[in-house]
Amino acid sequence: MAVEVVYRSSRDLERLFMDKAEADRHDKMLELAELLSGVLHKAVPSLSEEQGEELGIYMARNRDIFAKAFKNQPDALNELGREAEAD
């Protein structure tokens, strides 16, 4: 019988990872998404909880692109459009 080590995200108990670093990155992304969702709810109170969560996750998953855009490279946001077209 083989033994396999898997890691579980502490914020997403249904996801399993083969690599601890990947599980940690996923947890950090979800933590950022939660914080972003809270900020978005404060900025736009009419935003539903589900919409805020979806936006927070989207922004957290694409944080590198948003970081470039916030650092005077607004054209970096065009990368997000290309991803949507590919889907």
C-alpha cells in the first residue's frame, strides 16, 4: 500500500494539494480575496455579498496584473481581457 501526502487548504477544506507551498499560496489568495471583498462592500454597499466575494477572488487571482496597473502601467489590464476571450 502506498502512502500519499496531501495538503488541505485551511480556508478551502474541499481542495487538496500535493505541494505545501501551493496550498499556502491558495490560502493567501483566499485571505486577500476576503479582505478585498470587505473593502468592496464598504465602497459599494449595494454590492451583493456573492458579487463582492466573486470580485475579491477575481482580483486576488489576478493581483500581479492589478499591481502592474496600479504602478502606472494601466495597459496591464488588457491582459485580463485576453484571458476572458480565451475562455
